[in-house]
Amino acid sequence: MNTTNLKILDVNRKDRHQVAAGRKQLDQIRKSAKLQQSLRQHIAYGVPVNCIGPKFGITTEQCWTILRELEII
């Protein structure tokens, strides 16, 4: 296995850990009115979704999911 394949495997592992951690964070957002309000404010101020996700400790895809669930977008 060459170094390129090892780098790809390492990135995939990091992505999986981020997704797993993001699931816990998503549950916290669903339960917390304060975090939901913060999400709404970020959207209202025009912050791009791809910047909001990492700020909340979730991936961009998870951010889109929670925004749809909460009917923010």
C-alpha cells in the first residue's frame, strides 16, 4: 500500500470519528433551545452553512440535516 492510500484511509477514519461526534452534538442541538437559537442567528446573519457546521462540531451535511429538521431553512 502506498502513502497516498494510507493518507486516504487516515482521512476516512477522521471523517468517521467526526460524524460519530457530530451525532452526539446533533442530539444536543435538538434538545437545546439556546443552540437552536444560535443556529437561527447564524443563518439570519448570512453565515454560510459550510462555516456553521464546524463551529457547532458537526459536518456540513449534518448541519443541513438539522436546519431542515428544525425548519430553519
